[in-house]
Amino acid sequence: MANYIKTINTGDSYDIVIVGAGISGITLAERYASIGKKVLIIEKRDHIGGNCHDFINEAGILVSKYGPHYFHTNDEEVWKYVNRFSQWHHYEHRVIGHNHGKSFPIPVNRITINTAFDLNLKNEQEVEQWITAHKIPIADPQNAEEAVLARMGKELYELIFKGYTTKQWGVDPRDLGTEVTDRIPFRTNDDDRYFTDTYQGVPLHGYTKLCEALVDNPLIDIIFSTDWNQYKDQLSSIKKLFFTGKIDQYFSEKYGSLEYRSLQFEFETLDQEWYQQYAQENYPSLEIPYTRIVEYKHSTGQTHPHTTISREYSTSEGEPYYPVPSERNKVLYEKYRYAAMELEKQNIFFVGRLANYKYFNMDQAFRNALDLFDTVENGAK
Ligand code: UDP
């Protein structure tokens, strides 16, 4: 077991101090403890796992505190790594959307187009023809709206992306980078899986248990509910520091604040076995205030006579979830990145989604931390 400590003895000499107990922080802790280093993790919240923290709620159902996480990867090494710490429940994510009085698979495939527009396109070729006739010729899309229009046209943009993206980000899709909507593929076949990666699933007993297993080493001390700033000047003997929090906060926002989009969840436990057909159902319409409804048991595989759902609302206040890829933020982040690079000479490293100001999928977070460890310790690229 890791040592869950209540106070930091600043006289203790740690080889490694890690700020944040999310995926990036605990992966680095695991790697360093495995080579005999003494590690301290300082976590602001009162739990492990960052935004993938899950727990059994009062009804006995496994739910995610900060929204669902579906693991998917083509990275064999990362898949092997995470399998060392947990058994996995095979789960392939599927999503349906509801809008304009219709229900259809997301990402767009042949069935989406036929259902949404009352068509009968019979094969991939007919879908290609439909798309060619509808997509808008934009040679070099400059924002999230143009990116969708260029790939699939106005009808699908208005059905699936316009309202959802506006609600999710609180700005016009024209003010967001193309990478926001480019995450969502477009298919001409009938594949209705959200991800097509080789390895997909969720940890059999949840992400919190997976995270606990990663730090299961007596060389690791963890302290919760503690602000790193309190100890910043006292932990003078630290050999290496890994910071996984907000990069602008590390530098006391000296160049200005980066924007982060947050989420709020409205949980409801119902006296029925199932609420909806899929783990996730999206509501792109602006008339509905939430973006999606998630029903956890579909993905965890749990059997239970009751069910818990959560409605998801996007906000600008609260825990940071998503870096907002606007022009302003990109320029600002470059300044912080440069300042962060300078600190590497003093063995201070910035790692993870908040420190890199980049929306990582979970496998990318593991990969990023594993690569950083290799680079720092072995000089690998
Ligand atoms: N998106 C959308 N409609 C949908 C699903 C996604 O417009 O039904 C857009 C939206 O801008 C979202 C982005 O695509 O932020 C990425 O979606 P993804 O499902 O990857 O978001 P996440 O699950 O990471 O919040």
C-alpha cells in the first residue's frame, strides 16, 4: 500500500515530488517507486484518480464523479501497462443522438444519414455520393464550424454539431480550433462504435481501484486536501518535481489566465433497472440545457435492480476539464510553455492535460507520463 499521510514532514527527503494524483501523477509515481525512489504526491482534492475518480454511490452503483471515462487505445505498450494493475471489462462505446425528432448513431455513419434525412442510401458508394453533394468546399478550414462543413456539410453540422458545440464550449464554434470537432470521425459504413481502437474497455472494478493499484508501493506517500503552494518553499531537498496542475497557476498567472471549460453533473438514481438504451445519449439541440445523459451500468457491466444516470451541463466555473482551444489561449499557452521549458534545467517538469494545456485521452496521458519518465531517466526521445 502507499502511505496515505496526514501531514508532510518537510524534513523527510523525497527524491521525487509530484503535484496531482491523476493519471499522469500516479504513473510517474509508479515508475519512480519501481526504481527505488522515494515519492511524495501532493493532491489538492480529497481523493485519488483526478477526473477519472469513481465510487460506489448510496444505491450501490459504480459512478464517475467527473463524468464517464472510456479507455481506448492502439498503443500496445500502454495497454500492457494498464493491464498490469487491473483486470478489464471489455466495453465498446456507442452513442445515439436525439434531435429534430429523430434518434441516430453518432459518429455519423450510413444509418445516421438515412435515419435523420429519411433516405435509403444502400451502400458506402451512395453515402460517398451524398456527402460529395452536401459538403462545402473549404480548402483550409480555420475553425470548428468550417471543419465540419468541409467534411460533411450544413445539414449534419446543424443536426449534430452546432448546438452541442455551442453548449459544450459556451462560444460560437467559429471561435474554436478545428481540433475540437475533428475528434469525431465520419463514416460511410455501418460501424456505430464511437472508437475503433484495437483495445477498449473499463477497469473491472473502476478507475479508482486501478489508480490505487498503481501507487501500491510503500515508497509512495500521498497527501490529500493539500495545496502544493503551502509547501513550495519548504521542500528544498526535492531532486525532481513533476507538476500536473494548471500551468498558468504554477506561474501565478503572470501572463494572464488560461480558460478551462468545466462540467456540472446532475445525478439521479431511479427505481428501475434501465433508463436508456445506450451508455451515452446526446442532445445537440439548444432547447435542451444539458449536452448528454450517461447511464453508467451500460459501460461498467454492473448488474443492479436500480440505475444511476447523470445529465451533463457545461459551465465556465468549477473544476477544470477541458482546455479551450481558442486563438487567445493558444498564444498565451506558448508563453507559459516557454517558461516551463526553462525550468527543466532545475528538474521541474510539467506533465499531463492541465500542465500541457492539451486535451489528452486517457491512453495519451499514460503515454505522456511514461515517455517523460524515459526521457528524464534514460535520455530516451
Ligand atoms: N460534438 C458535437 N456533437 C456531439 C458530439 C460531439 O458537436 O454529439 C463535438 C463537441 O464540440 C465536442 C467535440 O465534438 O466537444 C468532441 O466530442 P467528444 O465526444 O470527443 O467529447 P468528450 O466526450 O471528450 O467531451
